Amino acid sequence: MALDPYDVPDVPPALGAVVEEGRGSLPFALIHGEALVACAAWALGDSGVTPVDLGTQWAGLVDSGEPFVLHDVLCPMTPATFIAECVAAAVERDTVVVGVRPVTDTVKHVDEGLVGATVDRASLVAVASPVVLPARVVAALDGLPSLDFAELVAALGERFPVELVEAPAAARRVATEDDVRLLEALTER
């Protein structure tokens, strides 16, 4: 089922931030004539999440009693509807909810420098966006263990239940300017 980016469901109150730190200059590349960081910020705001600065004091996030949404600038075209659905799921199930994409690359085992067997892709996912921390998880943390989403999800998974939700293709992560061009073609209206 295709998500309608303009049909955003009502979401419980939530705070959120666009993560651009540690992503180099790519967040300022243009897609559809706009910077990735702007597109990501618009999606977060359009989802009904109240944007806050990533530098907001953690105690303030805890005091809000609201879930905290992290949206990766390198997943700039993630539909607002998907972010809103992830927030609703995190609140309803009181679990960390993470947007993921299927892995399509061939992955091999490497042992002592030698390439070995192919890994079954069906068992792999790539962390995309968002990562939604329910209020209980926000209150249990002293801060974010990492701004690298894969590391963050791994660290959270050691302490809390984590639900992986398949993100739409528009939510794919970009790593290069070529990826940006591909995502732009994919999300052309």
C-alpha cells in the first residue's frame, strides 16, 4: 500500500530532531532543488512531531514525558505519514520503533581475509529512519548512546524491546551524490 504523504494520521505529542551531525557535507546536497536537511526537517514537522534542537538538554526531553523521534538527514524523503505511524506504534506498544529497509546488496562472510559464503539477505535489514524512543525509554537513558543509527539501534536493543518496521522505498538512506540522484528519480512526482 502506498503512503499518501499528505494524509498524516493524528499522532500523540512527540518531540524530535533531525540528525545531521557526523554526516559530512552530504546533508547540504540538493534533492528536488532543496537541501537534504531541509527536506528531512519538513518531513519531521509535517508528521506532527515538534522539532527540537539535537542539543536540547536530555533532562528537558525526560521532563516533557513525550516520545523522542530521531530522523536521519540521510533519509530525507521519508514520508511524514511513515514517521507519524512509527510514533503511534512506539506509543501504543511502548517499544522503540525503527524504520528499516531490506538489504539488496550481496553480503559475504570474510574469515582471515578470505571471502567466504554468501549471507542470506532475507535475515538482514539496513537501518533507515526514524528511530522513535517512547517516553519510558527516554526517561531510562542519560542521553543518546550514539548518533550513528545502526550503533544506536544496537545499543538500544541491548536494554529495550525494539520493533523493526519496513520503511517505504522513499525512505532509503543516501551515502553519495549518486544515491541522491537515484532517490530524486525515485521520488519524482
